Amino acid sequence: MVSKELFPYLPPPPKEIPSGVVPIKAEPGKGCGSVSERLMPNFNQMNRPRPGVKGKKIHLLTNYFRVYFQGGISQLYSYNVNVLYENGDPVTGSNLIRKVIHKLWEIYSSELGEQVFASDGQQSLFTTSLLPQKKLDFTVVLDAATSKRCKTDGNLSGDGELSEGDQKRQKIISRFKTFRIQINFVSIISFKTMADGKHGVKSRNNEVLIALDTILQHSNAKRNSLLLRQSYFPNEMKNFMDLTGGILGCRGFHSSFQSVQGGLYFNLDTSTTTLIQPGPLVNFLMANQNVETPFKIDWTKAKILKNLRIKLLHSNREHKITGLSNRTCKEEKFLLRSRGSNNQNDNGQTVEITVYEYFVRRCGIELGYSSNLPCINVGSQHKPQFIPVELCSLVPLQRFKKELSLHQRSLLVNNSSQKPIELMKHLNEELKANDYNTDPMLRACGISINKSYTEVEGRVLFPPQLRVGNKEYLASRFSRWSFNGKKFADPKSIEFWAVVNFSTGHDIRAFCIEMAKLGAMRGMHIHPPSFVFEENAKHKKKPGSVRVNKMFEQIIPKFRKDPPRFLLCFLPAKFSNLYGPWKKKCLMTFGIRNQCIAKNKVDETYLDNVMLKINAKLGGLNSMLSAEVSQTIPLVSKVPTMILAMGLTHAPSSRSDLPSIAAVVGSRQWPMISYYRASTCIQPPKTETIHSLFRPVSDREDTGMIRELLMDFHASSGNRKPEQIIIFRQGLGESQFKHVFSEMEEIIKACKFLDETWSPKFTLIVAQRRHHTKLFQANSSDNIPPGTVVDTKICHALYNNNFYICAHAARVGTSRPIHYFVLLDEIGFSSDTVQELVHCLCYVSQRCTSAISEVAPIRYARLVSAQMLEIMKTEGPELPMLHKNVRDTMFFC
């Protein structure tokens, strides 16, 4: 039965046909109803194909640990919990909610039946037996130090100081917080289906998995850890990595229960996040801004502090930072009621005093450097409470949510990567240290977790043969190959081009000579550059867009008749503020193919990679599959087939002003599968459905992304329309699969808009990178070999055709396979043919000489959207159209 949750747009059931009425037969392409009616029957009723057999068998281990049900209760009870402050406002902090519920169970354990429970820190609560009533209401009082929502010792809000008697009473009252807890029964969750599923559970069992994962969260919350969904990060020094700039990398773990074809398993993996460095607040700011003393801090750049939690050294209480004072500690004043005044509203007995005087004279706290620095505001804008900066210390385990620099990302990857043998040892140690089998909730459910890695059978697919220049064939070795002594399959020449230099560390003449030599070896004839444009030194400190405009003021007069065919641009650094303006000018204003270089020391390997990108951008082809030439790709080479890849890229949380970017990449020049064209569009931020696939503006005009790609396929493939379309969609979790069907409806509408009678067959595949499945060789400490595929036991139980494949050889750390879900298959692939197609598509990337981890069109879609995002970061939220001269090129390589 089709899930209503997955397909909310199912049409209502047909009404009964009255007697004597003959239904009108719908003509093909007319009145066929919703596209969903065509797609849905194929989805859940698609027979699971037999597992693949091609390739060499390999014995593997995986980080899934078998779960056993041994007696215990057969069901859990689900409740909805609302935790409110005394004034009725809801409590939103998960840590505080957990503390309130824990206190509730301490106080009312006998009334609640002295049973164990698990809370997710939000609104879900699970118990092992029924509570006395379906609706319960409690009041709990917490010590203010426990709730961590207290005011400062000194009332610096401008309301003045309380009298001595009021101060004593206030201190007693403010030590406590009152909370109201409302508990309402929701449902009974049975384990029966899960426990009986020896060969995989046929239904989603979301409720059971959510309940079990909540138990894990509740267990991990008892440790001094940061919790992020199903990941936890213990506050232990051994887990921290210095990423410079006051930012720490933190190692942690991901734990969850997974219902797969082999039954129920516990999945344990490592996880990483980034944190603010705890300790004195001023130390963090100095590290973040790379200055040596507090007096060199640029306080206009201290917005990063907002909403961070600090502990006050003089009171040991925690607060959230809301802002900074406009003046220094010695200059910032507030009204203080004089001693002896019992009337808080008596404005007549107040005295104006500085924050510095208050803390030094009234509180007896000696202040040093902070007297000449701004204060930290922990109150509101209207009722500020100012604290000298040297009394503030950042509390541990606070996430850093902004973008890391290139250097920081590199440090995080290098320090968190673990070889397979190291990762297995790390997971074993954590499994023993955090012994879930002793958890009271899991024990009550009769659940035990095996501590041995699960064995699984895999296969290693044979690498596809490659074709290069002079009709030579090239064999890859461990998923890599070399062009030494070889020419590109389709090399392009550069005859009319120029060099643009924004950097000072390059020998342009020597670089061009070496580039021409290497190009000749690869079959490219590269003439000397027509011009070399050097940036005027007086512009170097100007904004990036101004520097680029000034450079084009030099370029344009030299090319009044014809623009250069190619521009080679030297940047001072990778992700320089010149990159976005430069790409916008070249790709959208003038339509010039270009390549950026941001490395001072250029070796042969680097130059070789640059040549790959340049040739692809000029319309050439570096290598191709020999099966493309011989037209022997099953189901693809004999029938006009188009490959689409779609994805979304969201702007970082620090840039809420920027939209999300949708990118669709489509193959061209069938029967080739190595040439692609891209189309992009902006849409509202953080949306997960691609909006502009089909966008009719009149009865005859469609400005959507798909029409552009379909027309290009038709023009470049001998005026053939694709009879088959294979769609790859990246970036979706299982709960978001419904989005891809609404997107597919738009694609079919775009096809029908061009020709009502045109009904291509579709295969729809979702690719997931973000999962926590790892595979290890059972008899070796090395990474799994490239081409390893697993399509049994640990694959999803609900989706009839899904598999893991690792096409690449990991350079560092442990290989992570990509999880592919075939959600719809009208073309009729077998397990072997779809797995081999995916494997082959990992070998057609024109940017490198190795197989990549995901199919090349998905990688291209990611590169396109990332490049457009870089343009918008510096040029604003509007995204102009690509110039007609570069639209059909692989400018994204």
C-alpha cells in the first residue's frame, strides 16, 4: 500500500460509474490525470531485483552491530510533554527541559510508578508502562543555578539597587525557578513487527526507530556531552583539535538504530563538529582576530559573540551575550539607587555611576585591562546589564556555526581522518565505554547489542576501460590512471588568449612556456598569449569588484573586435575576494572561458590538473569510456538516453541574505555520456524542492531549466529526443524523498510542453553521501578496494533497489561509499546494469585522472552551484544569466 506520508498528492478514489454511462477513453498524452498516477504504482510495487553477481566477491565488515530482543516488554508508551515557565512561556532549551523532567521523576517517582523513561529534550517522552492518567499536570521548582537562567549579582539594568532587606529576600527568591509540566498520552508503540523482521522490516516502523533513537539520546545526555541529533560530543580534551582562530574541532560519535534487510542493527560511527574555544572571552577574540593584545581587538568584528554563553567569574552564573556597550567600561554609566531606598520606583534617590566604579568600589573587584574596553551586555537592549570583559569566560561545548576558512577546513579533515584499523579500534573502545546494554530503558525493552562488527558479502566491480587520444586504450590501476606519453581524446588548441595577473608571486613567462610544452604533449597546440595584463599596484587594496572592473578597463581596448577565446587568471589566494567578481565578469558579462590559478609554487602535477580543466572548458574531452565509443553501455547506448543530475546548495547560516541555488546538469551528444551542460536558478533559502524545472510564462514559452537542457540534447544528438531519461538527485534524506517526485512531475510537464505525445521512460536514483555506514576489509587493514558494492543485508529494507558503492580509492582516512536508491525504474535496469552504470559514471569526470566518489554529473551539479554561490557572496543575491557563449560549455570543470 502506498504511504500517504510519502505521497500527499494522491488523487481521491474514483466515484462509482452510474449505470448506462460509458466512460470516455483517454487518448495518449491527453487527459491522463496527475503524473503521480503514473509514477506511484511503480514505486512501492517495484519488484526487488535479484542481487548483483558481477565482480569479484569480497568479505567485508561494517559498523553495524546486531540487535537482539530477549524477553522484556513488548511495547513502549509515547507521551507529548510541554514544559512551561511560571508565566506560561514555553521552555525551548533541550538541556533545561531534560533537567526539569529529571527533577519531575525524582520528586514524583512514586506517583509515576517508579518506571524508567526517555526524553528527547523537546516534546517527546517514552515510558515502559502506562502513567496513572492520560493527562497529567505537575509543578517543579529548580534551583536557579541548575536552570542557568539567572540575573547578575549586580543589577546593572538601570533600575537601580535594591535595599538591603530586599536584596536578601531577592537572593533567596531568585535562587529558584518554577516550571509547569503538562504530559499527554499519544500512542502505544509495539515492537512486534520489528522483533519478527528476520529478513528486514517491510514497513517504515518510524515510531519504533524514533523511540529507540530517543533512548540513545537520553543515555548520551547523562554524560557531559554536546548533543546534535543522533551525534554526541564528550567534553574531553583528547577529542579537541585546534583549528586556529579560536575555533576547535571536536570528535564525537553518531549512534542510531537502523532497520535494514538483515533486521535491526545498531549503527555507531565517528562524527565531527566545530566549537568555540572555551575560557577567557578576550583570549578567544584575540585568537579569532589574530592580534596580540586586547587593545588591538576590532570590536566592530565582535558580532560573533552574540548568543554565546558565558560564565561570570565573580558569581559563577551563566548568561547569554546579547551585545556590547557603546562606550568603554570607565565611560559606560547607569543609574544606581542609593542605599537605604526601599522604593524601587523612587527615581529621586538615584546616582549615576560607571560600570567600572560599580565593580571596583561597590563590589570590591579589581579590574585591569577591561577598564578601557567595551562591556558585555547580558541583558536586553532596553534593560542592559553590562559586565566587564575580563569577568567573562566562554563556557565549553558551544558550536561554531559559521564557515571555516580553507586552512581551518584542511586542519579539520587532516586531524579527524582515521585509517580503517584506527577507526575500528576507536569504535570498539567507545562501544565498551558506553555500554548500552546496561541502559535501564533498553534492558526493560529486552534489547541487547552485539559488540562484534557485522559480516557482509560484497563484490568488487572491474574498472571500465578508458579511451584517450590516437584511439589508444588506457587501463586504470586502483581507480587511477596517468596521461604520461598519452594525448587527450579530443584536445583543443588555444590561439587567441591572454593572461591576467592579480598576484605578485608568479613568473608568468616561465609558466606559459611550461604550459605550452605540456599542452603539446597532450595534443593541445597553445600559442603564446596575445597580452599579459598586470594589475596596477595602487588598486590592490580596493574591493574585489573594483579591482576586476579596473582590470577589464585594460582588457577591453585590446579586444575591441573579438573577445579573447580564453583568459588565464592568477589570483593571490584561493577563494580570494576577486574570485566571485572575476567569474561573474567572464561568464555572465563577456562570455569568456577562463581558468583561475591561486598557487605560487606550480609543479608538474598541479599544471597537469590545470590542463585537464582548460581542455574541458574549451569543449575538448580528456578521456572517455571505451564503451561509449563502441556503444556497448547496456540500455543506454542503443536508445537515445539523457542523464540528468540535480542538486541544491544553500548559503551558510551567516549569510541569510543569500538565496539557495538549484543546479541541473544534463548530458549531451548522445551516445556519449561524458559531455554535459549546466543550468542554474536561485530560489528561496533553505528550500529542499527545486522550483524552476518547469516555468511556463505563456502557452508557447517555458523558461524552466529542463527545457534548456532538453533542447540542447536534441540539437547535439542528431535531432533526437531522449526516449529514456535517467535522473540522479543528490542531497536528500529519506524523509525528503517525496520532494523528488514533485520535481519529476515538473520534468514530465516540461517534456509534454515540447510535445504532448512524447512520453520518455524514466529511472530515478537518489544518491546519499551523508550517512554513517562504513565498510572494512575483513582480512586486511587497508581501505576497501575501489569498485566495492554491497546490495544485501545492510541495505534499506523498504526501498526495493538500493545499494552502496565505493568507486574511488580514498587518499586519506576511511573510504565512505555512496548510498544509491533506485526509486523508480521504467527503463528496466537489473541490479548489475544499474550498478555498472553508476560505477562507469564515476570514471567520466574531466577534472582529474581518477575515479571520483560519486557519479560525475552529480559532482558537476555541485560544482556549478558552488561557483554560483561564490559569485553571489561578493556580488549580491541576484544571479544574472550565463552569457550565450559559455552556456553549452563545461565552464564548471
